[in-house]
Amino acid sequence: MVARFRLRVAVVVAAASAALVLSPATMPFAAGQVPGGTATPEESSDATPAYRADASLDSSVTCATARPPYRHLWSRDLGTMAGGPLTVGDRVFAVVNAAGPDALGPDLRLVGLDARTGKDLWPAKELNGTEANATYGGGLLYTQTMSGLLTAWNPMSGAVVWHTQLDQVNTHWWAYPPTWYKGVLYTQGGSTSVTTAVRATDGHVLWNTAMRDTGQTPVAVDAQGVWVAHDDITYQLLDPATGKERRHYNLPPYFDGGGNTPALAHGDLWLLGNIPIHLTDQVTAFDERTGSKLRSFPASSTPAFDAGHDYITYQGVLKALDAKTFATDWTYTSPVGHATVRLVANGYVYVEDADGLLLALDAANGRTAWSVRVAPAPNPNGAINEVPDWMFGYSVPGIGTAHGRLVVPVGGSLVGFGPAGDVKHAAPVRITAPPRPR
């Protein structure tokens, strides 16, 4: 594939935000803490406040307490699609498509549930548009629609805190949730492609930076800076304070990548690339400090990580690689040739297998510690689709955990699991095959 390469230097100005003032008494903050500015204790550990767990997009949860086996706590049928849940303390938040299977278009809503019971915390909030996502940070909940409407919500009451309309002239597809990091929301939109930093306390746009590639992508952030990657074709490292480019990498002559999720782990930037750029789908690790390319591995999805392992899947085979030597410590093989790691927490690797099972594998040896069927077994004579690890339908996938619980999206439902004592397997979850997004 021969593609173009263009450098854009125009700076795009986003629309001004409108802020509302809320009483600290109605918010989950310590005295003197500004909503949105500093991470609260309950979101800083044993929580999944973001897509792929946190700002590094590594799918690993710090200080998680959930441990199999589990029992089925509750199920909520919320429509035809439930996105990856955000779990903070005893609360669950998600973007869902509340439309019925025969609807002509989506009816996207933000829901807040009690993680203990599955009951509503507040009435669902309507979100305009055909795609939307959510994230959590600094004690506030945020949604972003495909058209770039960024909204902060009070997670306790569901009230709007502020709105900001992101650039609509040069960027037409804000496909991924923003990434909250130290009081700032970082987000990227595709088309002519812009990365934007927004102050999380009031919605004020801090900077816009034109990207070198056009696709849409999630943004990863750590102490090194803001990482914006379009597959493994190109990446840019931006200064978090100014948006100025610190480093740039490009794989000539390719252009117009995007969609695959980057991840930061063990001091490396991991980027997934696909055929026809490469002979096989593969993931490549780059040294964050030097930018040098370290290793590439066959991969069907962006890896997940914990302190000691890189978890890489390819054509249904999950390999647990030693984080220092890249030696394979153990493997898991899907019976139908497709599987994706959704979460790594408290010494367990949670795998969504295309055969309809959700499994918790022991991170030490790969043995199945617990499993539950969350979808019907596929027809062995029919096509079996790969389990996506990024966009599907109207939102992004994922599994949430906090306070010893798991929250799993299953078609249009969210299902809560909790500690099961000495029960080996969770009670069966009654699930029908979800309809295809229209």
C-alpha cells in the first residue's frame, strides 16, 4: 500500500466551554479539592475509571481486590449495546444504546448504576449522536460524542457540570473516550486530525495540535508525555503542557493509519499494525526514552500487561511473555481460534473467548481459575468472528472491577459478579445473542 504523507501546521481553535458551579457537598471530594483537578482515592486504586483501565491503556488495575470464583449478583438489560463499564467504588457508569433491535438508529445514553445491586443511581442521560464514550477522573464523569461534544457530569447526581464543543471544522470523528491525566483531558479526532487538551475542572481548551496523520486513535499519557499513535505507521510524543511535538516516528511510505489502541508498559510504547503493511498482524515495542524499536511479535490485538508479563494474543493463542526476557511462560489456546484479553487484575488475566466464555486465568501459570458463559456457543459450521479490542458498534469494549466485583458487558446488558465463597463456578447468566448494530 502506497500512501501520502502530509504535515499540517494549522492550529485549530475549539469552541468556548460553559461551566456550571456545583456544591462540594454533592461531590465525592475532600474539603478544598477542586472537582476534576486531582484523582480521588477511590479512583486511584482498585478501580477501572477509563478505557483499558487507566491513562496508560495497559488494561492493568492497580491494587485490585477482585478474586475468583465469583457469583452472579445482578443483570441489567439496557438495550442492544452496553459499552465497557467504568467502575469506581460502588458505582458503575457506561454508555449504552437503549434503542430496540428494530430501531432505525441508536439511542445512546449514559447510565449510572449501584455496583452492589445494579439499580439506577439516577435517570439515564441522553447523548446525541451515533457514537459516544465515557471516562472518569478527578471525581468527575465525562462523555464525548462522535461530533465532539465533551460533557462533565456529577457522578453522584448525574447533573451536568460543564459542556465544551470540540473542533467540528477540521475534525469530524471523535471516536475514542478522552484520557484523564492529572487534571487534564487529552483527546484526538480524525479527519484532518487534531489532538486537544482540555482542563478537566471547567472545560477550557488548553491547546490544539494538528497531527501528521488523519485517522482516529485513543491517546495514551504518562510522565513522558502525550502519546498519539496511528497504528505502528506513525506516532507523535507531545508536551502535555503545550502540545508541542517532542518526537515523531513514521514508517514510510505509509499514511492514514489509526484505530488500533496504543499502550504504555514497562517503559515501552506498544503499537499494533496490520496487514497489508506487514506480512502478518503484529505488535511492536518502542523504547519510550530513546524511541528505538525493540521487538515485534505476531498479534491480533493490543497487548495487556501486569508487573511481570506482556499478554499477547494471535489467532486465538494467548502468550504470557516475561516482561524482561520476552520468554513465553505459558499459553492459552482458544478452542475456536479467537480470544482477547480484557483485563488484568489481582493476579488474574480475564479473557473473552469467541466461544462465548469469559475466563479468569491464573497469571502465574495460565490455568483456568473460573469461567462463565456470557454468550451462546458459536455454530461450528459458521463463521466465527474475531473478538475486537477497540471499536464495536457505538462504543468501546471492556470489563470493570472495583471493591472485589466484576462488571461485564454482554450484548445490551451489564452483568455484575461478586465474591462467591467456595462456589467453583458462577451461576449461569441467561444471555441471547446480541443483535448486530444497525
